[in-house]
Amino acid sequence: MLRFLTTFPLLVAAFCTGLLTAEELPLQSGPHRDLTFKKISGDVWEITLGEGDPHFWTDIVPSTYDPAQHSVLALEYFAPAGLRSLALRYRVPSGEMVVAQVLPVPLAETWQPLAFDLSQVEVKPAAGRPDMRFHLALDGPAGSQIQIRHLRLREANAEEKSLAANRDKIRIARETEAAAILADLRAEYPATITTVHIGVQEITLIGQAKRALKLIGIPPELVSQQAESTQALADISPDESGNFRLNLPRVDATTKRDRAVWRWRLVDAQGKWASVAKWPTAYGPAVGRKLAKLKAPHAKGIGGVPQLNRPDHEIFDLGVCHGTLNVALNGLIRESPAPGWKPWVFEGLTYYLNERQLQNHDQTLRLLAQHDIQVSAILLVGNGRAEDGAPTSTLTHPEAEVRGIYSMPNLAAEIPAQLYSAILHHLAERWSREDGSNGRVSNWIMHNEIDQGGTWTNMGNQPLARYLESYSRSARLMYHTARLFDPHARVFISLTHHWTQKSNGSGTYIVRDLLELFAEMGRAEGDYEWGVAYHPYPRDLRNPDTWKDQDLTEDFDTHYITPKNIQVLPAFLEQPRFLFAGKPRGILLSEQGFNTPTLSVEDQRRQVAGLVYMFRKLSTLKTIEAYHLHRYQDMPVQEGGLRLGIITETGAHKLGWDAYKAIGTSEEAPFAQMADEVMRADP
């Protein structure tokens, strides 16, 4: 999946006139693509969007541009129908293009202001370059029209400065909460809950304490240390040896909520925490279903499986035994009735399911199961926004910014947490039935590329601990829900090939730091069977020659992990602090592939070489369970010109199709020879 560079928090300017002051610099239009540009009068331009990637550049920025002074790029616009968004990019001194901000463009029946805030960007524009321009990309249906005027660089006005001050308050509050999360996680407590055993009707808690304490139940929507420590569910009375055992009903009689997915914590008489929170650690023999653990003979798989409706689809000719299925949760459940949506009751509340879409997924899963293909479902939460910027789904996190393609799930309040829990429960139950009537999912990949959160799992600009605490609750909720049905269910954390190299912009994180803290959180609150869904693309997604990748090493400090040094990842996870029950974590290479820059035979041979090179590496790395090729079919328009598929957008097979089909079979030799020829010719 193409990784877009990240962006920054939203500021909308107060209305201002079109008169330029001495502190303002006018900007003119420059080159454009996939749109028509018509000058109406003066500096008023009418833009009509076409198909593809509509965007335009400004003319060369005046040499008097000073990023420290001119911190706002402003314009006024007129758009009776509005657009989805307008994105601002620019070039930094290294020559790289970065995204500064993405703003919604609601309908405007009078001239309205729009302003991009450049004051908080980590890397300033390359002022002074003779080719310095700004790039604006417009997102909306083909045929949409917008008029713009008074495009200029200027100082921030009083209202913008006030908003910036509030932004600082938000940042400080988030950093304070992140520090509290880490302090609570790493503190020592006098008591401990060692076991949370989930039975059919009861939950049994076992632990040690030196004195009488009280038990607190913490639902998924609460940060552990923010739970109400005075609302105890039971008293804890340890015996003379300091041991205690307590049984309580699994379902809350009042709220009907299933507490099998809650955490449990002890407090003293003064309401001070006396233990760390503990998630479920064990399940009774009557809990769950009689399902076998799935095993595959090899790692070859396909990513982003399309909707399937026939058993003779050509995808089955590839001989794959792994597949990923993208599941957008927003489109499957809602809180109010709608035509075609089926009512469904969960924990005493009525929800509505998109049964048609669920049945489409069922059909795909059944066909995959018939061909012995193991499925990993990628759970995604859309980040749709209304014209006023408010989320259009209860599942969207309230702090998510409009720039994010997907959002962190909303586990910030009870009602959205119940909705999220409901759809996870339904999917886990539906796709783990013993008769296989709807297919099976036993690997749950939680969201997408969370180290690139600004784009793919947006929660706003967050400190790592606060971001990861919310993500961990989402992963835990899926895991403990799935384990109520499938004793072999696992969850996977989704990460890019950036290892110790942080991307530009906010909402991005260092993968190694993220993985270490995620593991620490898991150990502290009761370890569970999570794995890693990694995306080891070549260093340059456009260049398939991964054997020539630069800026990486063979140790844990490498900037990137790509096919060239993929062995670093399993070695890192084989350290004792990452083991689960003494065994290495499962690893899925859930999204990666090799681009064909053109459809020439030469470039197709380079793709073949990348595939062969990758599977030679995998033959010695047994903890890597699956390689999900991204993608089955080229989508150059949607993926910024990349051609990662093994068939073209018109359905024609590339050399990569035949090579991928042959890998691991007696037909592989000619493609191995082809790969060797390519790599020898250009080592």
C-alpha cells in the first residue's frame, strides 16, 4: 500500500480581505495535471477536477519568502458543492516532498477563507531554492468545480495565534497523560492478580495480597489508571498465606455487558491502586469451540484478496495458502435502522448489520477455505468526516484528524466502545464456526501500518505511550473476544519497513520503539499471543532491485528492514523479552511487493528477480509464516503510479504471474535462472 507522507494539525483562518500587506507574498498558479485551470479575472481562478490525481503547483515562490515570518499559506475559495479535501505539499532542503497539511473543503456559497499552518512543521520548506514551489492536491469527484483567489503567504493573524496556543495546551495535556501511563505501567505494587480465568458463566480471579483490598473492573473504554477506583465490585480477603480466590458473574446483571473482555485491578481502602491491571489469562475447557490449529505447507500468499464469487477464479491457480482480507468495520454495523440492514441484539442493545456485505465476505472466506488458504483479516476503521469536520461514524476516534485515511477505533467512551466490541464479537463468532459455514479467520491484523498513524491509523498527533495505550486496548479487545470462540486466535500489530528511521511529520513513530513498548505493555498486564504483521517493501517502493538496497545494516540499529535484511526481524523477536510461552512470536509479511516501473520485459524481469530473491531468504526463516504479495493486480492510478501487481490493470499476466505461480514447485528453475541473470547483470 502506498505510504503517503504525514501532515499536521488543522487551522482554519479567520476571514481576511484580499488586500496584500507588506508582510504578505502573492502566489501565482503554475503547472497542473488532471484538472482544467481557467482564469476568471485578476487572481480568481476556476478549477474543474478531472479523473486521476488533480493537482497544481504555484509559480516560483518569491525570493523574499521567509518561513519564520510567513507561517501561513492562505487562500479564499468559492465552492457550492465543496470538495473532500485540499492537501498542501512542498519540498524540503533534502529535495524530498512532504505533506504539510490536509484541510477539508466544505461547501461555500460565498467566498470563504482557508489557511494552511506551516508554523509547526518539523522540516521547513526549502526557501531560497530557485525551483521552490508549493503543490496543492484536490480531492473530490471528477467534474467538481472550485474557484480560488488571493493565494498568498503571510504571517499568522491573532485568531490563528490563539488557536496555536490552544494546540499547545492540548499537546501538554496529551504528554502529561502519556507520562502518567508509563509511570503506572512501570510502578511496583504490593499486590498482584496472577490469573483471570474466564468460564462460561463465571470469572475466577486468583492472586496475592498482604491485606484486605477491593476489586475494580475496568471496561475497554477506560485508560487503566483513569478508572474510578472507589466503585468496587467485591472485597478481597487473602488467607494467612496471602492468597485469594474470587468468583464473580461473567455478565453484569444490570448493564448486560460481558466482562470477559475487561481488566481487573485491586485498590486499598483509600482508593489507591494496589496492583497492576490484569486482562484475562486463561479460558475454561467449555469456553470456545473445537477448532483445529491451522497449519500451512509454505509461506506463499496473496494480499488484499478481492471479493470472490466462483471457485475457478484465477487467483487459485497461483498455489497460495495464505491471504489477507480487508474488512472495513464502519460499513458493517450501525446504531440506527436502514434499508437492507438486519437488526441484531448484543449485550441488551440493538444494532444493525450490513448483512449483504457480510455475506459477500462469507462467500470469499468459504472459497478460500475450500482451497486451504488461511485468512488474516485486516480490521480497518474509516475516517469519514462531515462538512463541519465531525466524524461520520461512532467508530472513528474523536481526536482523529481529517488527514488520516483510516482512524484509530473510538475507545474513548462507553457507547462507541460497546459498538466496537459488538462488531468484533460478531465477526469472531461468525468466522469461527465449527461447520465452517462462513469460512474462518484466526489471524486478526489490527489496523494498518500504525507507525504511520497520521495516514493509516489516525488518532491525531499523540505521544507514543498515549497512542499505543489506545491501540493496545483495541488489540486486546479483539484477542480476548476471539478467544471466546477460537482457542488458536491471534492478533497482529501492523508495521512498515521503517525500523529506526522515523518518517517526516507528526503521527509517525519509530517502529523499534513502538514494538518494544507494545511488548512491555503486554507483559505488564498479562501477556497474550500477539504477532507482527510486517511490510518489508524494498527501500524505494518504485525500485524492485531490493538486493541493492542502501541505508540498512544487519543489526538491530538498521534504519530499515527490507527483503535484503529481513532476517533482522525474526532475530529481534527471538530475544527472551519478546517470547510468548517460551516460543517466538508469529510473523506475517502481510503487505509487500515489487514494482515494475514500466511494463517492459526488462522491468518485469526485475520484478521476477525480487520475488525469487525474497523466497530464497524465506527458506531459512521458519518463524515467518506467510508472505502476502501486494498486489494481485496493478492499480497505478490509486497507488501513485506504482505497478506492484502480477497482472496489469487490464488483466494481462506479467512475467511475475508465472514466476509467483512457479515458486516452490518443480517449475521454478527457469525463473530462478532469470533472477540470477538480472542480479548478476546489475549487482
